Amino acid sequence: MIRIRRLQKSFKGKQVLSDIDLDIEEGQVVSIIGPSGAGKSTLLRCINLLEVPSAGNITVGSKSVSYQTNAKGKLTFLSQMRLSWLRTDVGMVFQQFNLWPNKTVLQNIIEGPCIVKKIPRSEAEAKARSLLAKVGMLEKINEYPANLSGGQQQRVAIARALAMEPKVILFDEPTSALDPELVHEVLEIMVNLAREGMTMVVVTHEMNFARNVSDRVLFMEDGKITRDGHPEDIFGNPSPRMVQFLRSLS
Ligand code: ADP
Ligand code: MG
């Protein structure tokens, strides 16, 4: 479902991702863990092209983009065209929810399907209702984000991602901004999505999720993936750097 080859990203000459190779199968749930600054968010942001990679190739489903930048490091026009085309297959859920504050829950959800995918409004609304029911938020359909708890906003953000019918959803620390008592309501929805076979890449500090829900765990440090395997192997046989990281969480 995702194939990454020799992905590199630098910011102002500082290399943040170095030669990442990664293959993710359809239906796989992959957790990415690792210390702050390791490049986890940058990797996710490169997969859905919120960041323009410095070099490399990314394929999502059957869509492939090779990065060719001009002398100024800007993508060529052709790459730009391919970028928005590829991005529609990749959903993203952020730590800070990123709902549009001046739109209701319903408007937040139907915006993408109506504008980007040109789906008729009535159809998009019907779909939004069923997704909101799925995340337990139907009764808040006409609320504004400011009137919702963090957990509720994140459930709406997940429904919004699903409304685009992505092939993959990327989650960047989806529960890190939540009060502890609200974490479970978001994790529960993620567990259900995982069970339904959604392909998911999840940057998380929730080690229970990484260990018990994901099929595979990646440990990142210094812009590289240094461990990649089944949760039992990774947690059962941690590297010294990973032991240090796990201690820092508790
Ligand atoms: P993580 O998510 O693992 O904490 P990030 O991917 O956010 O790590 O960041 C990796 C490195 O890239 C950090 O050193 C960070 O300061 C740097 N970085 C991230 N985004 C930018 C940016 N837009 N401009 C400059 N440096 C950045
Ligand atoms: Mg991050």
C-alpha cells in the first residue's frame, strides 16, 4: 500500500530523514515510536506531502511520485500536479485536531468530499451522518469545534479523514493533546478501525496501543528507522536507545 524508497528530507541543509526505505502492506497497522526530534512527524508529513521530500520516491496504492525539485528546491509543476492527486488517498489526523473553527462539525466533514471530490452535497451529508454515528458524534453534528472536548474534536477529525475514503490514514500523536480521561475514547475508535482492516500508520506514545494493537512497530532515532518488527520482538528485545526512550515515558 505504501512503498518508500531512499526518502530524504533536509531543512536548511540539516538532514532530518536519511535514506528511508519502508513498505507497508494493505491492512497493516504500524506504530512509529521514538524520541522527540527523531523525524517521526516529518516522515508522516512527507508521506502525504505536507512536506516536500528532498529526494526519493513514494508510492501509495497505485500512485507514485518521484521527487524532482528545481535548483531552488521547489517541486516542478508536474510533481505539483501529481501531489494533489496522490494526497486524496491519504488521510491525516493531527495531535491538535486541526478542525476548522468557523465551521460546524457537519461542514468540517463534507468540505473535502464536496470541494475536492465533487460529491453532491446530499450524498456527502448522508455519508457524514453515518461516519458521525460510527464515532459517536452524531448528536453534535451542528456544533462548532470550540464547544467540543478534545476527545470529541479528535473523533470528528477521524470522521473527517474517513469521509475522503482514504486508502491509508496517518495519525500523528492523536491522543497526546488530550486529558488522560479522554484518551480511551479516541483509542477505542482507532482500535475499531484497525479491526476493520484500515491501513494505519500511527506515531504514538501510547505503548499499549503500539504493543497490543499494531501489527508492526518502528523505532526511529536521528532520522532513521533503527528497529522494525513485530511488537513482541521489538518490546521483548529493545535496543539500549529504546530502553532509554521507554524509561523517559514513565
Ligand atoms: P518528531 O516528530 O520525531 O519529534 P520531527 O519530524 O517533528 O520529529 O522533527 C525532526 C527534526 O526536524 C527536528 O530537529 C525538528 O526541529 C526539525 N524540523 C521539523 N520541521 C521543521 C521545519 N519546518 N523547519 C525546520 N526544521 C524542522
Ligand atoms: Mg512529532
